[in-house]
Amino acid sequence: MDRGLPDHYGATIRVTLRYAIVMALSGALSGVAFQESSKQLDFAGAPPGLHLEAVLGLALVHGHVLVSAVLLPIAMVGALLLAHRVGGRPLGRRPLLCLTRGYLSAVTATLALMLYKGYHVLVLARMGERDLDAIHDRFFAGLTSLRMGVYGSCHAVMAVVLGAFLVGLWRSLK
């Protein structure tokens, strides 16, 4: 690690880059899983839109993994290093923990929820369910408030901790 960097930067950079590497591999695997899973679908006589609805959730996981869990963390590490290079004050441990423990955890939870929903729809469609409303009603065992709470919590945590990191980065540039 560069001797000019604060000691606590090294751990943050290592954790974030390792996470991005693991998620890049996961993103590639999710793309393959999506392609292979969608090949097993038989939609003869299915209502319009069912095929798209059955595969769209898994298709979106692939892109979200690459953007939210690979590119954005790498960009945040790059911004951290650039801010330091241009004379920004070192960030304290709290904004860096927001990045490593907060953002990365919330993104992982959000992507896991997307994967769960994608396979929920795909598996029920493969089992012969043709009614999209029935498929969505079974999601989270039909507990809509639980689903909304879990999704809302994950997204709120992700936004708050990302905002805290970015505000800390902004303040370091004064």
C-alpha cells in the first residue's frame, strides 16, 4: 500500500476490491444461470408477456451485480484514492465502514432478493403456473407487507450508507 495513505485506507481498499472481484465472478455466473434456466421454459399456449416476465428478473440480476456490486465499489475506491491524491483530508473510519460494512452488505442483500424473486417467478412458470397475479401473490408466502419491508429496508440502508460515504468524501475535499 502507498506509504502516503492512512493505514485504515488499506483495509477498506482490500475489502472493497476483493468484494468486487467475487461479485464480478458471481455476475458472470448469474448470466450463465439465467441463460441455462430460461432454456428450460415451455411457453406453448402461455398468455402474452409471461415469457418476458418469467425471465426478466434473472436477466436484471446479471446487470445489477455488475453495476452495483462491481463497478460502483471500484469507482468509490478510485474516488477515495483520487481525493487523497488531490490533497483531500483523510476520511475517518466511520465513512469507510459505511462503504465496507454498510453498502457492500446492503447491495448483497438486495441482489439476493432480486435472485430470489427471479427464480420464484421462473420456477412457478416452469411448473405450469400461467397467472402472473397468482405468481406474485405467492412471493414471500403472500406476505406483501413483509416483502415491502424487506425490500424497503435494504434499499434505504444502501442509500443512507452510500450517502454517508459520499458526504464524507465531499467534506474531505474542502
